[in-house]
Amino acid sequence: MWRKRLRHRIVYLSIRGFLQFINFIPRRTALSICDVLGRIAYHAARETRLRTISHLKLAYAGECPGLDAARMAVSVFRNLG
């Protein structure tokens, strides 16, 4: 139980530290870093990526083929990165 709590605390402090770092650097640089992180997350999070593509296909049923849904998913991850 304490290990889980410790792991959550470490993740929390890491994210908080990263956000403070992002606030100190120029906006353009921060956006570039977050863009790269979003691309990495797209390739690393297979299950989330497939779920995102599936949801985009449902939302835009008949309007976009599979390739467009995959491109939109990359944009989603880059935007959230």
C-alpha cells in the first residue's frame, strides 16, 4: 500500500515540477516540447491510441476514412501533449 502511495506521490511531484519548468521557458519552446511529448505518447500508448482512433471513427462515421482518423488521432495527442 505504501509503495503505491509513494509511486503516486513521485508521479505527482514529477508532473508538478515539469509544469513549473514549462512556465519558466519561452512559450514557443514549451509548445515544441509538449508537441514532442504528445508524439511520443501517441506511439507509446498503444491501447489509448487505438481507443482514440475508434472513437474518432464513431464520431465522424462516414465522414472520414481510417487514414484520416489516424491522422486526427496524432493531432489529438499532439494537442494534449
